Amino acid sequence: MELSSSGVLIVLSLLPFCFCSEFVAVDAIDTITASQPLRDTETITSSDSAFKLGFFSPVNSTNRYVGIWYNDKSEAVIWVANRNRPLKDASGVVTISEDGNLVVLNGQKEVLWSSNVSNQVTNASAQVLGSGNLVLNNNTSGSIWESFGQPTDTLMRRMRLSTDTKTDKKDMKVVVIVSVVVGVVAIAICTFFLWWWMAKRKEDQDYLDTLLSSPTLDHPYYWSTKKQLAVMDPRSRSIAVALVLVLSCFHSNLGSALDTITSSQLIRDNETIISSGSAFELGFFSPVNSSNRYVGIWFNDRSETVIWVANRNKPLKDASGVLKISEDGNLVVLNGKNEVLWSSNVSKPLTNATAQLLDSGNLVLVDSTHGISIWESFQDPTHTVLSGMKLSTNKRTGQKVQLTSWKNPSDPSPGSYSHGIESSNIPEAFTWNDSQVYWRTGPWNGEYFIGVNGMVRYTYSNDGFQLLVDTQADAVSFTYSFLNLSMFFSLSSQGKIEGRYWNEGKKNWDVNFQSLQTECDVYGLCGAFGNCNSKKNPICSCLRGFEPKNIEEWNSGNWTSGCVRKRLLQCEKMNQTGDKVENDGFLKLETMKFPVFAARSFATIEKCRELCLNNCSCIAYAYDAGIGCMTWTGSLIDLQKFSIGGADLYIRLAHSELEKKDNNVVVIVPVVAGTITCAICIFFVCKWMTKRKGIWYNKKSDPIVWVANRNKPLSDASGIVTISEDGNLVVLNGQNEVLWLSNVSNSVNNVSAHLLDTGNLVLRDITTGISIWESFQEPTDTFMAGMKLSSHMRTGPIVQLRSWKSPSDPSPEASHLASILQIFLNLSFGMIVAHIGV
């Protein structure tokens, strides 16, 4: 058979389109042309607003570079043009040169970087695509250069790394020799059988001609399986071959998928598969300080952080291991003796199964016949939870999906610690040390776990945590979804839940959450009715109305025996003596971690107190809008006082523990005197502030409201304000000596400083959006709207104003407003003490 001339023309006309990976539409917002250059102050954004191209300066550098970055808060840079020749000022321009190259020029029109396309192009434009790829197009013939072909330090989805075996040139070739050869052979075989099959259809030609000549051929024709009919004109066979060739071009990898394991394609010890977007890799590895071999999944970056292990209980002792699909359709790890070290343990046999590594980090075993997932690593996790993974528990079936720690960094076999969800009356997450509770999150209120200090910043809004409750199945599941897909949580071998994210600037993993930050986070450290406060020494104390159960143990620092009541409750006395006594009351404890084992009801906040008071067994209550009314019976265990966050808890006490003492007469004089003094102080403060306001706002010159380095002035113009390596805002002199810093104790690697319209200078953690320092907390001589002055009742002022020494010297002099505030607080404290009789 010969391919007709018309078929050849069709093939030749269609084949070029097969190799066009992206069709670029010209748009001024995402495009650079010869008449539309890009200057230092300008940027262009991809059509879907995912990426931005422009000039930038790296952290702690004034050099200017042309780069592409994510168009979000992180602004993580993924590609740099002139990385070898930075600009020293803001004179740079990105444009299309006369020969059609994309170039970066300095103020002297010198070329600092070029796309280096050898063939001269007269009508070129550059466009940023939604994939992050910068493409140089010849508007008549398509793409002639792309940034994906010249990557810097970042591997993006659809980008490919390859090596030319002849030249050893490492680039981004789209065509891989093996794939081409396999594809050509496959096409030839398919074409031969198609031709042979069509040649045998001569007996149907008469009927076919009738159909083709019919003017009513506008609907499908069906035939029986005994006499199949090919609705194809033999004269159009060349068209069919052309279509086969065209369709084959769109299949990127014929015969072999880089992210898939089949029954005929196994993985040996020296081989790996990589997810389609190159985010994760699966293969054999050895932990640090170990020669044992395991099958695992890790992040496909320089860190190679392992997030899942298959044969953690049965390591390989050599490199003879194989990962394959078994005859019954299970995914298995075998040693050199074909012994099964690990299996996916799917009970139903399958004849056509494949395993694929997804870009989420999930390894999925699929029944290829029905296209159904029958097992996945996300349902059998080890020590790490990734975005989209669910931790769950089902009370009815007893089935749990939870994390289990490694024994140590060199041994991924199951350790002592596990972490999961408990579907009690109010769902909570727990970490267990063997069978004993080691840490707990407190109850879930629909947005966050109340007992995790600072977790409010991770509230679920397409970027955070979510808990799903299935009341019919009596099951709960907990998941999270972050826009930053590099973020994950793992259970360490010491029992800590750690949240990490990839720091692109430092090229390593930064920790932004830890479950055990203080001793108080350990479950039940202070025993029953003991309250833990990490800011105090000792950290454990009995609640008001309670005393240590074993005073000797308590004084020695062993608080596990807890505390007991000093006096019986009203209902307890009535049950024992029958005498009528005063009703019990409730003591309010603020910013608390709720104790374990709360009962839940849907009573209103007003009825919640009454509900507890009318039940003699109820010893505490609390109300949260997301949960409702919570009550406790028995003992209160795992109480903790937070500096911020937490919630209000009301503890039931006998009336005698709450009543006023009989020394009211003694304190009448101080109370009256204090009230009069406060009134006088407030009058003068208001008068002083009003006068200050008038003077400041009526001045023609700009009044200074805050000074940083008031104690260490600069003697020249060499000063710099910048972000230090540990995330502090600093003022440096010409010798890079620190004259002032924000003094943030916790090292944060991704921060920025913002000047708000209120006059407040705020230092924020870009990853979480949380304010970690602000000038309103360290005022100088000016009190602004929204600012708070504060003082500790015993230790003195915390946030105060201090005047300038003179109009020409902002160094601190006296502390006026703080002194008045301290007097007010001391007197107020005296009145409070007098009232409650402490």
C-alpha cells in the first residue's frame, strides 16, 4: 500500500503542531515587545496572576536582578536572568534587541544578559505564562526560547532536566531519544496492523459505498459483533494514518510513564520514579548513619526529606530489593530471595493494577480496568501528614489513620509515639507515648483547637485546618490544605508535632510550629486541679480553693498527685448533713487551656452556668461559640494558663471560698482615697493629652511620633534600616554595627516590615501573616490612637512613654504618663484586693 499524496500533505501539515507545547496569545499585561520594554519600577504578570516578572533585590542586598517570582505574599523567586552580572542601580531595562533576543541592559546600554538565540528574528515578543515559563516567541513561527530551557535553582511543573549523552550538555530537551524511538516503533506497528485489518474489509465495500453515498449519513451506524463493519472509505486510509500519527504526538511518553509502576515495570534499588510535577520521588534509601535499605517517598529537592516508608518493619540488608506489582495485584517490596517484606495488603485479587506517585506525595494503587483507587499511602501514613491527607478514626469499625514516629533518625521502624484524632463528645487530637496521653490539642471549635497556643493563625479558609464529622458513621477526620504546598507536619522520634515549610532563600526546611514548646504542654504535668503556668516558678500551682494532695511530693517538684478541695461544695454538705448552706459560686479563669473530657450541650451561654450549678457533679463549665456549652465532672486534668489565646473557664467553688472577708472597714479609707486620686490623675492626663494634641496637629512641620535608635544616634549618613538574618528589624551604621533592633527572640526567616496608616510600624511573619513586633509596643514620647500603655500591678510599667531630653535630643529622659498609669494601677489593685479579701 502507498500513502496517497493528499495523506502526505496532511501528515506534513499536522505534525508541526504536535511539537508546540504552548500556544502564546499576545497580551500587554504579560508581554514584552521591542516597543514595550520593562523598566526597573515596572512588572508584568501572567494572565492567571500566578507569576510576576520584574526587577528585585535579594534579602540583605542592594543589587538588582531580573527574575520571576510567585505573585503572592511569599514572592518566592523561581528564576533569575542576570544572576552573573547584577545591576548596581535602578537603571536596568528588559527589552527585545534588534536581532530578536530578550536582553537585560544597564544604564549604559551594556548587555548584562541575553537569551542568546542565534538565528536573527525581526518580530519577537516575550510572554510570562501561567506555568512560570518565560517564552520568547517569533510571532510568525512560535516559541524560539524559554526560561524552562535555562533554569536557575528551581524545578517547576512541566520543566524537564536532561543530559545529551554525546555532548554531555545538560539542558531541558523536550524530546527524549528513548521516547522517540519507542514512539516511532509503536506507530509503525499500529500502522501495519491497521492497514492489514482494513485490507480484509473488502467484503463490506459495497455496503460501505452505499453508506458513504447516502445523504442521510448524519448519525452513528451500529453492527453486530459477528459481522463488524468498518465505516471507512479505503480512499481515506491515508487520512486515518495521518490521524494516528498526529494523536501519537500528544502522548508524551509512549510505553513508559515516569511516575508509574506496572506489572511489567518494576523498581530496583538504583531506580526511582518521580511525580509528574517533579515534587516527590519514590525509591530506595538509607537513613542517616544506617546501611539498611527502605522503600520511601521523599521531597524531590536537595534535602530529600523522607515523608513515607513502606518496609519500615523489615529493612533490606543489601541492594537486592525490588518494588513491583504482585500477581494478585498488590504493591510489594521483595528481597533478593523473593520474600515479601511489605505489601499493600489489598484483599481482593486484581489482574490489572498500576501504582502511581502523585504530585501531592500520595502513592496510589489503581484498578486500571475500572479506574478505581484501591489503596493509597495517604491511608497508611508513617510519621508525616501532607496537604490533603486525612487523619481519622471510626468508633464503629475501630479503624484509625494516624501517625507513628520513627524510633530514631536512623531507624524508621515504629517508635513509642503516635498521633491521631479521638471522636469523643468534642473531637480532639492526641499524641500518645505508647498508650499514655503525652500531648493534646484541646477541643476543636470549628476553626481551630482551643488548647494549641497560637493555632488561631491556622484557621481554615482554603488555607488551614478542617475537621469533618460523619455522625452516621460515627467517624471524624482531620485534614489541612495550605496554599504553600511545601508545608507539612511530622511526628518526631521525641513525640513532637513539628510544622515545616521550605525556605527558598536558605534552601532548607524551617520549623514554624512545635506542639511541645514548654514543660506545661506535657499532658497532666500538674495533676488533678493543678494549673500549669510556664511564666511562673514553680510552674505548677493548685487552683484557688484547692491544696496539694501530698504536700511533700508537691514541694519536691513532683506534682502528679495533684490537688484536692479545701472545703466541700454546697450540694456535698447538704447530702452529708442536711443543713442548709450558701449556694456555690464560680471563679473565672482567663486564657486557659480547657481540661480533658468535657461534656457538650447546646445550652445558651446564660443557661450554661445554670445547667452546671444545678448538677452537683458539675465542677466547671465554659462556653465557646463554635462548640456550645461545655461542662466537666470528676477531676480537672491538664489545665494550663496561656499568656495569649485560650478561653475563659469557670471553676465551681464553695461560697466560703468566694465570699468577702470581714475587713471591709479597714480598707474603706484606701478605697476612697484611691478613687479620688484616680479621678484627679485622669483629669490631668486628659488635659495634658489635649494640649499635646493641639500643639502637634497645628504645627506646620511634620511632628516625629517615634524614634528607633534614640540611645545610639548615627554620626553620619551611612545608616541602613534592614531585616537581619534572624528576622529582626535593625538599624546599622557604616561598619554594620547594630545600633538598634526589634529584639524578637524567636528566629523568623521570612519577615517584612510595614508602616500602617495608624503610625504603627509592624514586623510580620510573611508565612503566617502574624505580627511579631510593633512600634506601638515600644513607644517613645508620643501616644497614638490605638496604642496601649500597660503596667504590671507589682513589677511596674511595661509599655510607657519617655520624653526627649531636649527638642534636639530624642534620647530618653523621664517617664511621665507611665508614672501616672502606675499610680492608677496600684490604687486599683489595692481596691481589688480589698474587695476580694486576698
